[in-house]
Amino acid sequence: MIVIGSGPAGLTAAVYAARANLAPLVLAGGLYGGQLMLTTDVENYPGFPEGIMGPDLMVRFREQAERFGARVENVDATSVDFTTSPLVVRTDDAEHRAKTVIVATGASARWLDIPGETRLRGRGVSTCATCDGAFFRDKHIVVVGGGDSAMEEALFLTRFGRRVTVMHRRGSLRSSKIMADRAQAHEKIDFMWHTVVEEVLGDTHMKGLRVRNVMDDSTFVFDADALFVAIGHTPNTGIFKGQLDLDEAAYITSSDGTATNVDGVFVAGDVNDVRYKQAVTAAAGGCRAAMDAEKYLEALEFAVAGSRQ
């Protein structure tokens, strides 16, 4: 088995596959661990009542997979050929073949790419209200975006923040009417239209934002304690175009949550999940994919053995 990706989905798949003696090779990428490597405190993963740092959690995932015999290589898969048997996965320096492949390459949150954003990630800047909202109780929170995901984030954050300001570069929302109506009716949410964030301010933690009004090009400092960027995610599926069925947003499609359109290729985690995008649901997806891949291999071996009789 080859597992492509090393976030919660990929490494959980590797744990289950290794314990089933499937000899998994994990192509972890240049930086293993997925988006949790960019997260500080993780308080909603079961088993850690005091919370755990995102990178520390992923180290434990990797150690557990390697303990059972998974081989983890910090290299990127650069291309695949799923039209052959065995299946082919290539890196810059090697070509690997396997009877089954689990794709767990995840999805990358879209960022604003502005000064201060990278430096203050996990220190006031986030893309996940479910993950980090509770850290900002009674604080002033800004949400950037105008779609359904931004409205969902804003509404969720009202449980914690004393005030939530939605900043949108346009003069109207792109979200569905029902989500827009809910957000605009909420007493804790206000809106700043025709506004973009140009810089995140602060040294060790976010202290405010430098914003610009796109109508008159004026800039000013906006006091706030947290910034949640909600402008969507991009699934990491570039190397699978033309090999696997993708939906209109380039997520890998699956009829049952793990199987793809190619026999022997399974999917797990955020590269298929357009709704939840949580570490615990990704890990569950990795478990399911590994178990389904094991059943696939058992059926394959049974069929081969039968043909020899």
C-alpha cells in the first residue's frame, strides 16, 4: 500500500494498514503533518483534556504509525499513473508501485497573503472557527469573506466573541440568502463593506488590522483581537487530474466516502470532505479507507488464488 499524505487521515490510515501487515509506504511530503503543523493549541481532539500543540499531536501520529512498521518518507508525490496494475506513484527520485493507494493529500486553506498573516498564524490569525474560536472569549473578532463559509464562521464565533465584524470587499454577500439573513439579523455581528485587510498588526499576538476602503482608497487601523480568514479551501488534487474523478471544486469524489472511480484507489480526509474539515473526522476517514483497502486486497488475493485452481 502507498499512502499519499501525512495529516491525520494519512497517518491514521498508515497505523491501520501497518497493523494489518500491509507494508504501507507513506509519502509524507516535504512537511508532514498537514494543516495541524500550522496550529498551536488543539483542544478538541479526544484524549487530550489539557489540549496539545498541533505539531506535537502529529509527531505522535507519525511515531505510532512507524511503531507498527509504516515507512514514512518526507517526499512529495509528483505524478501518478492509475491506469496500470500495479498502481504507480512517482516522486522526484523514485517510482513506487502498489496494489492499493490511499489519497489523503488534504486541502489548503486560502490565505490573504498579507504582511503579518503568516507570522501571527495561531496567535490571533486562523482559518478555523471550530478549532480556535474558544480562545477568543469576550474578544472582538474579525471574519474576512462573503460566502456561506464566512457566514457560518461568523455565526459560530458569536458564541465566544463579544463582537464579530465581517469584512467584505464587495457591497453585498455572495452567500445564500438564508445564511446572509441569519448573519445580518444577529445582534453581535456587524459588517464593513468594500473593505480589505492589508496587514495584520502585532508582535507576538495580533493587536489590530490595517484595512483599506476600496471605494475611496483610504486606509486606517482597526482594533481587533482575532482574524478568521474564511475565503475557502483548495483541495490538493493537482496530480490527480485526469486520473481520478473530481467535482467542480476539484475535490475527489466518492460514492461511499472511501472508494474512487479507480479500483484499488481510496480517499480519506479533507481532499474529499467539503463539510467538516476536522482532525478527528479526517482520522476517522483514514481508518475507513485503510479498512476498505484491506478488504479490497483480500478480495483481490482470493480472486487470484481462485484463478490458479
